Amino acid sequence: MFAEAAQAPEVVREQLQANSARIAALVARLRAQPPRAVVTCARGSSDHAATFARYLIETHLGVLTSSAAPSVSSVYDAAPDLAGTVMLAISQSGASPDLLAVVTRARAAGARIVALVNAPGSPLAQLAHDLIPLHAAPERSVAATKSFIASLSAIVQLVASWSADAALEAALMQSPQLLRRAWELDWSGALPQLLAANNLYVVGRGIGLAIAQEAALKFKETCGLHAEAVSAAELRHGPMALVRAGFPLLLFAQHDESHTGVTQLADDLVGQGARVLLAGASVAHTIALPTTATHPVIEPLLLAQSFYRMANALALARGYDPDQPPHLNKITETL
């Protein structure tokens, strides 16, 4: 896990160069025939990347984006009308049976399949109208790291080109060096706060919610720590009832329109006596985790990269092997 996460900067650098022509061709087709909606399909870490895609596509392109529930096809044998839509299928392996069932039915129902996949020879890649390889190379750790970062960067490259956002395209080109910097940031201050924890909330908002979801999964997978991802907006609608003195929370705050709300939440949580670890903002009496400020769409990639290094260290400190989570396999064959 540690070695593979450290490779993310070079993975993104290679991906941006290798996929440039593919992205340009796909964007030309999307502009010629704009989809009425985008439907995402993914599981696990890839589904967190799909959350990121939803926020990015809806905020930058105004195209309605929704997540497909794989069980609709794989269990209930139903086929929604997807004519005129794009299905964005995201997968590391491209081999999960339920994902393939959804994509097969979606293609038959009229969707254009765009596959973001790390295995270009996989069944998913063969089903796609348009293939965007992740170029993450083999990922052996069960816990996805570099392939998740690669999924985010591929989504950003697609949306930046599709929306003709020159500022975002320029920021993305700088992301490999920023990812290297993020990998070196010292988040060891989080370890004493989480070493003996049993439960925590991981909080984000907007495009940052995807990183909260990913972090919560990694805490469970690699650290044996029960973590729940919660939107900063939703925390006040019930989950706040569990927050008592000493309750730990990890908050991610990227510098976009959501930043003020997340920092205000952090301040409120401190007032309730919670132990607040905060990445991306400065609030009194929180445990600050260092970050690098850049374009707000790129910041979630950097937050994930810094988090991976800390999660690996926390797993070892708690006596877990982050490379061999119990009861898990690299390819999850959900039916």
C-alpha cells in the first residue's frame, strides 16, 4: 500500500500525457451529441470517485448526474431507459460481475459507455464505446490508492476539457508535483488521536465528500477502525447526536464554496468537546493537518494522497497489516 500510493504522482503524469488524444476525441463526441444525463456505475473506492464525478460534472457542466444501483440489473433484472445518456463506469479491475451486468444492460438500453479502468484488456473495457485507461499499472494491495487518485485525475481531465476550463486544465498539469509534495506532508499528529479509537466520523462536503468516503473505507479496511463518512451538511441532521466529549472526527476542507461551512462546523464541534482533526483549514483548538492550497478541484486529490500515508502508518501502529485486510480480495465478485 505504501509503495503503490507513493507512485501516484508519476501515474498521473503518465496518464495526462497518454490520454490527451482520447479525451479530446471523446469530448468532441460529447459536444456533438450532448447527453441528457450522466449515470455513474462503480463499487468501493471507484464509487467514491463516482461521487467526485457527480459533483464535478453537475457544477461545471450542468448535466444531471446520478449513480446506478448495480442490484437493479444484477439482482432485480430490471433495465431502466438510458437512451441518450452516458454511463461512466469506473473500475480498477474491470471484472466485477455485477458491474459488468449493469454496463451490459445499460448499453442495450441506449447508454454510451465510457469506461475508466486500470485493466485495458478487461471485460469492462471490451464493453465500452470509449475507453479511458487509468495507467496506474498493477495494483497488488487490496486497498486501492494510486488507482483511486488516477480515477480522480482522469475525471478532472475529462471535465476540464469538456467544459473548456483552461484554469482547471492548467492546475491539473501541475498536480503530479503537488501530489509529490502532499505525500511528504507530516500527518503524524493524527496518530495519537486515533491509535485507541473505536469509532469516528470522516467529514467532507461537495467534491470533498468523495475523499471522506474513501478515508472512511480505508480506516475500516486497513486500520480495523469503524469510520463513517458524513457530509458536513448532513452531520447536523441526526449524526451529531453521537458527538460527545472526546469523540474523534476527521474533517476535509477544500477551498471552494463549501469551505466556510466546514470550518464553521469544525468550530462548533470543538465547542462540543470533540477531538477534531482538520485538513485544509485553520480553526482554534483543532489538530491541524498540513495541506497545500491550489485549485479547489485539485485539492481533494492532494488530501487523499496525504491521507494514504497517514492511514498506512496508523494501520501499522494499531497492529494491522495494511496489505492484507481480513476477509477481502482485490477483485470483489459481487453477483
